[in-house]
Amino acid sequence: MKNLNKGKIFFILGLFALLSSSFVVAADNNDYTNSPEVQQLNQQIADKKNKIEELKRASDEYAKKIAEYQDQSKSLKNQLAMLDNQMIKVQLDIQAAQMQIDQTNLEIDSLNYQINSKETEINTLKSNLLEYIKTLDKADRRSYLEILILNDSFAEFFNELNDLEQVQSDIKQSVDRLKILKESIEVERADKNREITNLEKNKSDLEVNQEKLNNQIQAKQTLVLETKSSESSFKRLLSQAQQEQSDVNTEISNLQNSLKQKIERIKKSGANAENTFTVWPVESHVITASFHDPDYPFRYLFEHPAVDIRAKQSTSIHAPADGYVARTVDAGYGYSYIILIHENNLSTVYGHVSAIYVHEGTYVSAGDVIGLSGGMPGTRGAGPFTLGPHLHFEVRLNGIPVNPLEYLP
């Protein structure tokens, strides 16, 4: 009976030793960043980064060429050449954005592999720990006197006690390893969420770049169609567009002064006149051309004093704040626009409109529909220099264009 019990004890101690060695190996050798799978993914990520840098360098070279054309005389030939260079630059930007998406997907794959590997190790550790604890519980039920009686000598007695202490130490190491793994997984999951956010941004950038390319192709087609490759026709169109912009500048300054007293009277009467923009003019918040956009296809001809907001043809346009309808211009198939005057010397301009729903001199509240967007070449209100359906939206302070994004909610 004594020999049988002693054999069971050594079997248990052998099991302890086996489990202990498995934990030590798990703790020492599971460096997932050095696994062949992760190393392969990291190499692919590095290759993508290098290609992205090459594409960016090429894009910068075309940006320099575009700047050179902007310094030259305003001619149809130079404008078309600049548009060609802009299209090549945006195509390079599109390739870089797509490459960035591929890189981010690889980084997510690498994080997923490491997270899954660590989760597998955690499950293994938990299973082994459960067996550990069950075995240790059985051993702990025996008293030191029982262990002493079952052993033939004091040496064996103390050896067994030392083995049990080692088992407890190994359990502590395993618990510590579990804690480290769980903390590491939380960090990697946070990294993964950041990469997913970056992925969505990269996809949005790609979409905007593709739209820019379409706009530039449309700009070139519009120029060729409107001018019939004639320099004199180009000069006429340019003069017309510059005159329209000058007229708007003059009108806004005059209209602000004439309507200022009306706005003051509304404030004194206690009416609730909003002096901040509370809504966007259209539902979309996607900017396809920024304020003073360096990539604006017609920047070579005149500065872009607005933001272009993505909007399908005939999208409802809303007043972003209370104000007066100062001017409505229905130019047929020319450039049609609406001007609103607001409090605090602010005014807004809505360009390429395809329909106008308000009358000059009337008061509108924030959110009211004032017209429909346009911009489709060859449609009402689009004018000659348009890049496809969108809303051209300007904000002016004391008649001077300012960045609309600093005023929109």
C-alpha cells in the first residue's frame, strides 16, 4: 500500500514537472513578431511603403510642372497642358492611396495573426492551469506527516516539498504570463481599431481622388467643347468668368451694407436671428475641392474662393443660418447663383444652381430650402467652367472669401 501511494505521488510530481516545462517553453518561445507568417507580412508591408514613397516622389514632380504652367501666360494651350499634368498627378495619387489601403490591410492581417496566436496560447494556458490546480488540490489534502510517512528518508521528504513549491512557483509564472498576454491583446486590438479607422480614411481619400480625376477629365472636355480649340474663344470665356466673379465681389459688399439695417431691426424686435451656421447647405459633407484648392483644375485661371461639396444634380440646398436673400441670378445655361446676407457681416454664395426657390429681399431661416444644386455640364445654371454635379459654396466676411469649413457645424 505504501509503495502504491508513493508511486502515485511520483506520478503527480512527474505531471507537475511536465506541465511546468510546457509553461516555461510557452513563456520563452512565443515571440509572434518573429514567426514566419508575421515576417512575411512585414516584408510585404515594407515593400508597399517603398512603392508609396516612389509614387509620392513622382506626384511631387508633376506638382512642380503644374506650378510652372501656372506661372505662364493664360492660354488654352497652357491650360490643357496643365490639366494633362494634373490628371497624371492625381492618377499617381490614386495609385498611392490604393497602395496605402493594401498596406493597411496587411497590417491588420499581421495584427489578426498575433491576436489569434495569443488567444490560442491563452486557451492552452487556461486548460493547463485548470489541470495544475486540480492536481495541486489533491496534493494539498495530504498533511506533511503523511508525506513524511510515505517517504523512506528525510531527503525524499524534503525533495518532494521542494517539488511542490516549484509547482506553485510555476503556477504563478503561468498566471503572470496570462496577464501579459491579455494586456498585449488589448493593445493590439486598439492598434487594429486604429488601422481600421485609417483604412476607412484611405478609402475616402481614394474616392475623393477618383472624383478629382473625373473632374479634371470633365474640365478638359468642357474647355475643348466650349472653345472648339480656339484661343480667342478661350479668352472670351476667361474674361466672362472673371467678370462674373468681379460682379459677385462688388455685389456682396453693396448688399451687405444695404441689408445690415434690416438685420439689426430683426434683432431689436426680439426675433430669433441665428448668427451661426447650424446646418450644412446640402446633406453630404464630402468636400471634392477645398478652399483655394491647389489641385483645382481652373486655379490657373482664377482662385477657388469656395468649397465644392458633393451633391447629385437637383439636390435640395438649405440655408445654413437665418438671413436675407440678397441676390438671385438665373443665367439660363450660364452661371446661376444665390447670395444670402447673414448677421455679423457674413454672406454665403451658392453657385451652379439648377433651380432657385426664393426671391430677393425675403427673409429665410436656417434649414429652409432655397434652391437645387446643379453643375452638370450643359444644364441650367452650370456655366462654362464646371466639373460635374456639386454645390459651389462660398462664405464671405465683409465681402472677402474665407474658408467655409471654419463656419460650418
